[in-house]
Amino acid sequence: MNEKTLHKISYGIYIICSINDGKKNGQIANALFQVTATPQVIAVSINKNNLTHEFITKSKVFTVSVLDEQTPMTLIGTFGFKSGKDTDKFKDVSYKIGKTKAPIVLQNTIAYLEAKVIDKIDVGTHTIFIGSIEDSDIVSAGQPMTYEYYHKVKGGYSPKNAPTYSGSSDKKTIQKKEEKNMEKYVCTICGYVYDPETGDPDNGVAQGTTFEDIQKDWVCPVCGATKSAFTIEE
Amino acid sequence: MNEKTLHKISYGIYIICSINDGKKNGQIANALFQVTATPQVIAVSINKNNLTHEFITKSKVFTVSVLDEQTPMTLIGTFGFKSGKDTDKFKDVSYKIGKTKAPIVLQNTIAYLEAKVIDKIDVGTHTIFIGSIEDSDIVSAGQPMTYEYYHKVKGGYSPKNAPTYSGSSDKKTIQKKEEKNMEKYVCTICGYVYDPETGDPDNGVAQGTTFEDIQKDWVCPVCGATKSAFTIEE
């Protein structure tokens, strides 16, 4: 058994949204595929601890936004590392209400789908929801962000409730470089790694900026933690 | 509704194998994801018309080979466009028998998984099999082939029984170029498109070779059809 084998499965990165009693919520997911072509049906795996799981279970609808490669870590952080239980994830995010009445995130979205749950299967910590496509459209011409791109180029992690979360071994997928005075810092909240070599250009931190030299009010681009939440990566 | 939306979902390319009564079979699949991390469980969508579906249903085991980017079209053709009902797909292909007794294709494989079916869900034309990982390993350091790579770089199609098959519209995903005397030819059996611009280097046809100039005994790299099965792409 080799735990790294599962890292070889290819995924995209999606925001799955739903509604419940007029409230809206959404979350990052990667475990999504088309299951049949006629009719058009998709499947998505959602963690039972997530608020979106409760919403989909109750409203029986969900939407899928396919994110592009330019998606900033802040958007992934908001939908992937924060809970709708204590955050309004749609504040400052462009979205629209779909035919199913569920919200559809439009920011950094190249395409979206709306689905009605026609079946589901309990798989322990997660439920696989089977959804028939009610509506879909292409929004922009961008390149879909793959999970590999998110890991390698963006330095991103799996949220704890993701099917692909693998605890500390997840860290090892990020390449280590032996550079003196250019140490990497890891966010103790979400696991995001600040790498001076790449900086955080999305948030005004140029390539080559050491962690110490980042402005004081900079926050983790994934989960919003302050600089004090960071420690040197072992 | 925009049919092209579903093309924005990211996938890898896998060979799924199983056994039944001492017979082995395998097929190409792309609809595969990890559903839970603890325990390690995956899900794969398989068309009911495929022999592999019958084998998995009966033996309750399957293996997954993650293919690399160097995978030749012939391997995809054998496992994706031929039926185990009338072909021994394992002839001339390197494989081993796994712990579950099912075969594991090793050719162009970067990693493999063996799974025991713990549940399944009927989704019309397909069944989603839920499998707990019994064994897994990394075989080589290659790059996993993504479905996008297969489409764009290899010029590949979806087999008719794939969840992602979309008939004629599938053709439109391949870029059209307006070049005189460099017309593309499409295989009427499997839909593979011969593009003179890319040639078929895997099989000794250099870039820039017009369809007419390909040697007579050349066959479709995907399904093995002869040159006479090709027509000019509209």
C-alpha cells in the first residue's frame, strides 16, 4: 500500500453551492465527474460535516462552478477553508441565482452547471450526490484549474474534509528547495505554505520576498490567518 | 443549456481491469475519484454494456492503472475501443495479477490501485462502483495523462460507452485549422482524427505527412481500422 498513489488521480477544482431556507452556501470540491451522457448526469462527493452537505440534502439542488487557473487563493480560502456556519461566503464574491434557486459563483468561473439530486449513496464520511443537469453554460474562455495546478503552482492544500486530505503527507507534495535565508513558512491554521521564491503576487508580495519582509498586515491568502499563525516549515 | 460545459470537467485516463471465472478484461475509464480518505475509498463509473461491468459485478474486485502522458494511442485503442468479447486485450501488454487476483496493466502505468466493491449505485446507462482500496503502489515517475491532454495533444476521442461521449459534438473539441492540401481525415469506426500537422509519430508517420502520403499498411492508431475506413473531416 502506497498512500501517494491516490495523488496520481486527476481532478479539477469546483465550487459547489446550494440553498436551504433562503440561506446560501458553497464549498470547494474536487471529487466530481460526469456519470452518464444521456441524460446528462454528474456525481459529486461531499463531506457530511460540511454545511453544503446539509443544504444539498434538504433542497436537493446544487450548482457547480468550474474555476479557472487565475483563481486567487483567497477565493479558494473562503470557500474551502471557512465554514458557512460563521462566514457569509458570498460577501464580496460575484454570483447569480440559478434556475434551481441555488447560487452560482461567477468569479473566476469558466463554466457552470445546475443539478437536481436524483439519487445519493452513503460512503461513510461522505455522501455521493447524483445530479441530473438542469442548466449549464460557458462563462469565459479560461483554462480549468486542475488540482495538480493548485498544488504545484499555487502551493495549495486539501481542506481537512476533502476526500483527498491526507494530513501531514499532503505537505510532502510541495517541492522542497534548499535555499538559505529563503525559508518557507507554513500556516498552522490551513497548511498553506508561503514560499519566498514565488511570493504571493495575488496580494502584492513580489517573488523573492522573505517571510520577514512581508508587510505586517498581510494575511494567509487561503484562510485569512495573520502572520503570527505561521511557523518555519520543517 | 450548453453541452460544452461538461467538457470543462477535468479527468485522468485509467485502465480499469477485473476478472470473472478465470477470464480477465479491462477498459479505459476517466470517471474516477476518491470519495473518502479514511478508509481509502474510490468510485468509478462503468457502462453497463461493457464486459468489464459484468466482470466487476460478478467478482466484486477491480484494479486501476493510472496512465502516463507517453501512453500510445494503440494501448488506449485496445482498451478503449475494442471489446474483450472478441479480443484478448492482454496479448502484447505487460501486466501482473494483483492481490485481488484481478490483472493490473503495468504498461505506461505510473501508479495502480486494487479495490474491493463495497457498494454500487445504478445511474441508468452506467453503474458507479464504490471500492475500498486493498492495495496500491507507484510504478514510475511519469506524469499522469489527463483527459485534456489526450484530447488536445493526442487528438483522442471518447469511446461511445464513455460518460463523456457526446457524439458529433465531440469532434468539435479538436481545433480546426484552415490549411489547403492538409485536410484532416476521420476514422469512421472510432472517430479518431488524423491531422497532417501532427502526423502519427507513435507509428512512424512524421509531422506534415498528408493522409494520402501515409504508407498503405498504416492503421488507425486507436481502433486498428485500415486507411479505407477514413473520410475527409467536414
